[in-house]
Amino acid sequence: MPNSSANLPLFFDPTLHFIGGDWVAPRSSATLPVENPSTGEIIGAIAMGTAPDIDAAVAAAQTSLDGEWGRTPAVERGRILTRLGRLILDRVDALARIEAMDVGKPLKQARADVLALARYMEFYGGACDKVHGETIPYLDGYTVYTLRQPHGVTGHIIPWNYPMQIIGRSVGGALAMGNACVLKPAEEAALTAIAFGKLAEEAGLPKGALNIVTGLGEDAGAALASHPGVHHLSFTGSVAVGQMIQAAAAKNVIPVTLELGGKSPQLVFADADLDAALPFLVNAGIQNAGQTCSASSRILVQRGVYDAVLERMSERYRTLVAAPALDGRDLGPVISARQQTDIKQRLGRLVDGARIVSEGSISAAAPAGGHYLPATLIAGADPTNHLSQQEIFGPVQVVIPFEDEADALKIANGTEFGLVASIWTSNGARQMRLAKSLKSGQVFINNYGAGGGVELPFGGVGKSGHGREKGMEALYGFSVLKTVAAFHG
């Protein structure tokens, strides 16, 4: 394929790792191609790291903890992260373009991700010196208090769908607590992760506090997950890989934060404001071509308004256009030909009355080599159908009717996942009952996503994973609580 990197505004060398504050070539000298999902063209290369590179990164992180980074006061950590946030804002246009070309998401969405990354740095920069211990009343003659201290070396294995946002919530929280990080971005989309390292260097982050090794999951990722020098792991990705990560961590007896996706429902009752709900019902499913862990892929609608909601969603779907990322339309391509094929195969198995009721279109400007799929709306699928149960990770939503509140709750809780849910109703008592009863890490009432919410703890239950990132809660997860009991008589 031709190389089409002329419009890629790189300000770093993606064929190098960032280890111990230096940009170094991989031990194997091998590289991996970078594909533009919008065109199918190869637009560059990244270093293909292996176990020796991970060894070097973990050693550099530990050296930093034993040295300058370990001695850096919380207030200074905050200043560095705040500077990093400003540097990210200075590069908004370049970072957004890189992300759009690397991931395939529309430029507007990529720009929102850059702003979110900067906001994470601002939030965690301000939070560094706000995590306090407490004193505990105890026996006479004792003073007892607690300390929040870093785990040590933390490993971060992030996916390709939201590199910048997940770096922000994962690496940002870990650095805020004083951990030294080793980051392994997804091989499908690693460019903005490398850019983050360059900007962290410019912000004055001490050498070794952040290390970035690119490469394949089965090589560099596996080496990081099983490394005996890592004290905490954070992983976002599939259930199958998450299980392997947790098994590897168990051998070293270290904690893991796992965010493994979902099958998130929106519950629409007959008394809902449908005009307010409609944009959320659709956008929460097709954003980033549906390649979002918290995408709302199930729309549960009460019988009395089911036909009206289905028709209005169908009308909206017919206007949705998939196009190259830089064209800025409703959705871009999916990440790869493999992902495209997988989604097509799933849609080819419409059983038990499931049917496609509406589709968007693919722009005439979309190159033949791009990985495009039309946004697809499905009705008639039983709640136990594979389309209603499995994470498709594409621009596909299933609309399912329900009878009453009890039926809605049964269907909503009737999957192995539990990441996000939304309730659309004007009944305040119902809002409270369902918010408590839904098996989900986040519940939104008469909205979905709350604008991203850097401040809002995020994570799942069931096969959506465990642990929380974002907000102050992430700082507790990225720290160890120590109890000190002093006897003084």
C-alpha cells in the first residue's frame, strides 16, 4: 500500500520507546505499520517492543521511584501535571489530527479527546496534594493515623479506541499519587500515547516517572502484565484479555483495575421527554463508530411509546453518514478490516425475528480501502439474542420493548455486563428505585454520559470489570493505605 503520512503532524519519532527519560530504539530494531482506518493506507511505523524493552522500562521506573520522582513532593507533582495539561492544549490541533488519522474517529471527536486529556491533567494536577490520611481514635496512650502511599511501579495497558482519554484517567491518576508508570499502548493506535510522552518530557516530568513501550499485546503487553517488578496493573480492553491480565497479575499477587466493556442499556419509559432523549439514544450508540466500552448498544422502550421511539430513531439513522475521519461527519470507519469483518458476520446472523429496521449510509468520498460500516438499527431481537447479549463494538443498536418497571429491570440486568445505564422518566420515585437496582457502575438519569465527567468515578461490575478510574476515587485505587499505630504512653 502507498504511504500517506504527509498530513500527519508528528512532533516526535514513533519508532522509538520512551524509557528512563530517553528516546531509545527497540532492542529488536523491528517496527509495526501504522494504518489509517479511513483509507487503509500505511501512514507510518511504531517500534515493536519485546520483553527486554519492558524489563528496561520497569527498571527505569523503579530507579525513578528510588530517586528524583520518589522525592518529589505532592505539590510539585501537581505543578508538573498542570504544565503538561497546558502543553496538551497548545497542541490541540496536531493531536486531534493525529488521533483522527490513527483511530479513524471524526476530527471533532478527536479534538474532544484532546481536551479531555488536558482536563485530566488539570484535575489530577490539582488533586495531588488533596489525598489525606486520617487519625483514628484508639486506646489510651496511642496515636493512630493512616497514610496514602503509591503502589510503586504501575503498568498501564490501554486500548485503541480512546488512547488519550484512557491515558488521562489511568496514567494521570497513577502519576498524581506518585507512582512511576510503564505504558503499553495498543499496537493499532499508539501515536498519541507516544506524543504524550514527548509532552511529559517537555513539562519536566523526572526521568523514568513515565516510560512508554509500544509493541504487540502478546509480546510487550504480556511481558508487562507478568513482570515481577510491577506493583499494580490497569487494563482496559476485552473480557478475554482481561482474564489473562488478571491471571498474570495473580501470580505476582498484585492488584488490578479492569475495565472490560459493556452492553449498556437506556431505559425509556412512557412518561419520558422523548425530544430530550432522542439525541442521547442515538449518539451514545454511534459515537466513535460504536467502538466505545460504555456505548449504549441496547435501547429498552416501554410498549406504549415503543413504536414512536423506534420510528424517530429510524428517521435519525437514515441521516447518519460514515465518512473519512477528517471529513467530520457523524461517524468514521471502524479500526480495522478484522473488526469490520467481525461486525458484518454478527449482523449476518439475524435470528429469532431480529431485523434491520434502519441504516445510515457510507459517504461517496469514503476510499474503497477504508473500514466503513453503515450505522445499523435492529428491532425484533429477543433480550437473550446474541445481538442483545454480546458486545458488538460497532455502530449497531438494538431496540427492545418492555412492559413495566420490573420487566425493564429484568432485561437491563440480564447480561453479564454492568458498566453504564441510563433511565428516562419523569417519575422521581422510579428514578431512585432503578438507580439503586440496576447492576451498573454508573447510572445516568435523563441524560447519558454527563459530558464525559472527568470527576465521576468510572468502572463496572460483573464482566465489565472491577476497580474505579476517574475522579478522586481513582487516587485511592492507585495508592496503598498504611496504618501507623504509635504508642507513647
